[in-house]
Amino acid sequence: MLAWMAWTWETAAFFGLIAAALMILTLLAIYRPETPRRGILRFPTTRGDRFFVTLLGSAFIYIIWMRFGGGDLWYPLAISIAFGIAMFRFA
């Protein structure tokens, strides 16, 4: 039924990790609610907002890397992790 999607274990692991992160964020919102804070983005953000911006930014980092750099994907992974840490710390 899902053969047209060409699922691999890597793809399933990626979406599984995203689902797990969303569950963790939901549990954090229930048990440790937060008030939105203003950071370098200049608008109030919550954990979920910062997570979404991190995912979106990481996608753009990979797209730009594949368009202009190519090659080994460990470098954009490191850049994406640094971007995510910066988003959760300063945004």
C-alpha cells in the first residue's frame, strides 16, 4: 500500500524521531508550561515554535549544501545541530 513512497529504515527513523520529539514537546507543554519569550527573532516564541524554525532552517541548510557544496553530509549535520542549539538558546 505504501510501496510508492520507497521507505527505507533511514526514512522511517527520521520520521520516528520527529514523532518522538513532538511527543516530548507535548509532554513538556503539559507538565512544564512556559510563557513565550522574545529573542533574536523579535517575536514571542515557545518551544514548539523554536522546534519548527529549527526543522525549517535545517532543511534549508541541507538544500543549500546540496546545491552549492555537495559531498559529505556530516558538515551540514554539524551546522544544523549548531543552528538548533542557537535557536533554542537565543530565539
